[in-house]
Amino acid sequence: MRKAIALLLVLISSMLLFAGCAAQAPEETQRDSDIVTISFDYEKQKGYASNQFAVWIENEQGELVKTLFVTEFAATGGYEKRPDAIPVWVVRSGVAQKSAVDATSGATPKSGSLSYVWDLTDESCARVPDGTYTFLVEGTLRWKNQVLFTGTITIGADAATADATPEYTYASSDEQAALTQDAPENAMITHVSAEYIPLTQP
């Protein structure tokens, strides 16, 4: 009986996961639309005031289209406790003015290669127009030290790939001196890229 109940709960969880417009879904599942996959290497850092990151999409006007993932601490009030945690995403997402936390937040993942899938919908689940979009990955390396990866990808035409360019911000705080270009924390997020995959490949 317990096994049957457990199996039922797994099935219900799977149905809920793929209901509506999902910001992240395994690529191996059946899909019914074009997608963009944003991938990067992640190395979890030891110590405090690190390991916060966000992945999101903006339109050509610089407006947030959709957050694909944000670490749970930052999304659930961590930006108030630690204003240094992914400050660009905090401002552009307007999270401080929202009454509910986006379902795209989650625990800090383990080290490895990560991928987040955009189903080409906005936060209201409406399909966005074809065109060029900016994909961004922001990470808090340690206290006030940040990295922001930015790249563009065009959807609606042929399959395409694009790499993102990092911009590092190093600053000291009461807790720690500013990081440098040689700091090991720079390896927290690397090799950010995006791939546009049409539903039917040519």
C-alpha cells in the first residue's frame, strides 16, 4: 500500500512539473515548441557570501522577459539580508515589489555542468515574438565581488549558438578585501553559452 501511495505521489509531482509553462525542463522530454538552452560550468564555492546566481532573459529594450532560475536564498528575502547577493537581477526582476516568489527558485546546485531551458514564453506564459534576446547569468563570487555574463541569441530562424561575455566587478568590504583576476572564486561560473533549437531541425 505504501509503495502504491509513493508511486502515486511521484506521478502527481511529474504532472505538476510539466503543467503550464515551465522555465526549466529536461531536453530529453517530448517538446512542442522551439527552445533556448543556456548552459555553463558551475563550481560551488566554500565559505559564506557566495554561490548565489540567477539566469534570465531580457528583450531588446532591456526589460526582463523571464527568470529561468535563481538561488532560493536570494529569491526569498536574501537580497534584504545581503544586498550584495546578485544585485543586478534583484533590480531588473523587481523581486522586492513582488508578493510571491517565482517557482523558478531552487537550492544551490552541486558543482558540474548546468543547463536551463527557456520555452520562449514570458512570465505570463505567453509566447514571445521572434527576434533577438539577451541571456544573462549573474553570480555572487564573494561578498561585493560579482560576475555578469551577457550574450544575445536570435530565435525564429535557423538553429544558432552564442557565447556570453563576462564582466567582473571586484570590490572590498568590511568582511574581505577585493578579489583579483587570479582569485579562485572566478571559477564559480564559466563557459556560459546559449543554443536556440527549433522544433524541427532542417
